[in-house]
Amino acid sequence: MLEFDPCRTSPSLLHKYSQIVCSPSNKIADNLAIVLRHLDVGIVPPQRRTTVSAHSALGVGHGIQRTGALSVDGRFRRRYGQRRKDKGAADATAERGANVICRTGRLFLAATLVAIIVAQPDSATAEDGINGIIDTHAHLVPDEAMHFDEALAAAIDVMDRYGIATTFVMSPPSSPAVDRKYDLDDFSAAAKRYPGRFRFMGGGGSLNPIVHGHPDPSSVTPAVREAFAAEARRLIRTGALGFGEMSSLHISLSAKHRFAFVPADHPLLLLLADIAAEENVPIDLHCDTLQTEMATPQRLARFPNNPKRMPATIPALERLLAHNPKARIIWAHAGTDHLGDFTPERIGAMLDRYPNLFLSLKIASPRSQSENKVFSRKKLDSIWHDLLIRHADRFVIGTDSFYGGAGAAGVIVGFTEITEPHQRMTRLFLSKLPPEVARQIGRENARRLYRF
């Protein structure tokens, strides 16, 4: 039996990690290892065992008393015993796990996670569906010296508070004109200081500038193709789970935010699809959606980098999907539509037509100016709901969060302000789905598609 000492863990960490619940589909031993690693909970020497039995003051145990199956350090009772007499009972429910609550003017948990994981491994609850989330699309904003430590710490803080088990970090899709380009090699070493919390995509800061540096397909010489392919394969060998964030049409959303466009069937993107199929990895693709060319909407025309007319993108995207059916394309930012053509009806038709198409969901607030939002009048849109049920195995979460610390620098700093609203909306969205669908979209599809 594993035994834990909650007194070795600070109250702030206990509060923070009590909000995370790992997947019941995982092996129990793996889940306990995650809890131990993140809580840094110590094993209690047998000679100092004290069994605690009670019920939860926070409602986690639903007031049900059971025989305690977990021993905790006797120091816990000595340290908090008098306060318990003075301030009221602090009880704990434990069944092959533990749920220990301490009152020191505030409540904090030591082992709620273990109790939930072990006591109800097969429960299909709404809460289960919105914890242990895998966020497949996020970015780090470095400081002036291109260090990522503060950005990673900021990411961990948000992940812990919103129940995110793992985040896939990647460079935003850069272009040749961007000065502060970075990619997998720049942030992966720092991220590995948080084992299991981050995975990596590659190419946004290295491959994407090559693609957009050759807008004319005739400029893609054999030498360019060879260098591009070599870099792509190197990224996978370095540890990338796939390629991203790559881009076709990327509209400008602020005065200093760049516009970029190449068709999705650009020769280098077709080559990347072939490499992705060979390596059995996905491509995360940003492709703002239009079936036919149109005048730039007024709210976007005010940004100087946007052209007067927006190009069609769907025909070229369909050619990319048909080019190599073994290449898994993850179409980014579904649920956040700036041009009006990224509709659930269009998405559904394309999912029916192309088995190698998947989508990552970026859940916009009902107050957002984007169109075709998943939420309508603060409720899950009925058309989106039906699509998500019908194709529950084809969607993943991709919040497009930007994480930066106090020293964050660069044009994209402003995007860090909307990270937490996106996370709140994501949890609300998952809570509105049937539990089994929430689990698929929240984490299980990502494990399957990215093979980790």
C-alpha cells in the first residue's frame, strides 16, 4: 500500500493540484506516479503511521464515510490536531486512496486525486471529462533574451488551475520577415524540466518560413526541397510529435500582426504531407477558411497588413487532403471563424469526405466577434453539438493559448491576455458534452492521433 505525507507539500501546491484529475482509462499505477511527481508527496515510514477516517468538507466525498485505506504521517495529527478542535472538524474519505483536508483558516487538499482515481476508475462523470485535458495547440512567448523559463512557469500555473495534464507547445507560424523566430530546439530543453507536462511540435519557426519564402511555386528548386525535407525529418528525430504550427492563409488580427498566404497545395506543403505520412505524424495547419475569394470584412480591413481581398482557401485544402490520404491534417482553430466560412456544416461535409482530416477546437466566448462559434447565447450550438457527437473521434482541444511571463516580449505578447478566457470556455464546453464524448475530445483522441 502506498502511503503519503501531506505535510511535506505546501498549501498552495495542494490547492493547485487538487484541481487535476487524471484519466480513468490510464493505468492506476501511472496515475499515482503522476500525482506523486507533481505533488512531491513523500512515503511515510511504517513506524509513524496514523490512519485518518472521515468525510469531505468540500463535498468531494459527498459526505460518505468509509474505512480509511491510507496511512498518513503522525505529524499531521500532532500538527493540526489542536486546530481541528478549535476550528472544527477536518475529515477525509479514503477508499484505496485518500482525501485529506486541512483547515488552517482555509481548506486545502492533499490527496483528493488519489481517491478519485482509485475509488472510481470507470466512472463516467462530467467532471471526469473536463480534467486531465490534453491541449494540442499552445505557444510560448519568450523574454527579450529569448529565454522561455517564465513562459513555461506561467503555462504550468494555468494548466494546474484548469485541469490540463499535458500541453503541446509549438512556434507560431513564422514568415521570413519575422525577426524573433524560434522553434523546437529553442524551448524543448527548458520544457523538459516539467516531465510529462509538455510535448512538442516543430516547424512553425523553421519550415513555415521556407514555405512562405517561396510564394511562387516555380521558385521551389530541388535544392530547396532537399533542405526542407532534411529539416522536417530532423525535427521528428529531435522529438517533435508532428509538424506545426504550419500555415496557409493567416490573417492579421492587429496593427502589427502579420498577414501571410500560400495555397494549402503549395509544393512544400505537399512534400510535408508525404513526409508526415512516412513518419506517421500529423500536421497542425492554420488555414483561415473561404470557399471563394471575397472582399476583406471591414473589421479586418482596418488592420494595415491585410489585403483588400481575401483569397479562397478550401479548394487548395481539399487538394492537400487528397494528395496523400495517409497524411493526418489537423485543421486548427475550429470554433473561431474570422471570415464566416468555417461553418459546422462545411466541416461536417469535409470530415465525411476526407478520413485523414481532423480538427482542433478553439472555443470562443459568446461575446467574441468571431463567427460560427460553438456557443450560441451561452449554450452549446445545436448544429455544433450534432457534429461533435457524429464525429466525436475527429476533434481535439487546441486552445491556441499564449503563455508569457513578466518579461515577455514581441508582437504576440497581447495574445497572452485571452489565454485564461479560452481555458474557461474550454472547460465549460467539455462540461456540456456527454461524458464519453468529453473524454474523447478532451484527451483520448489526442493520445491516438499523436501516438503518445
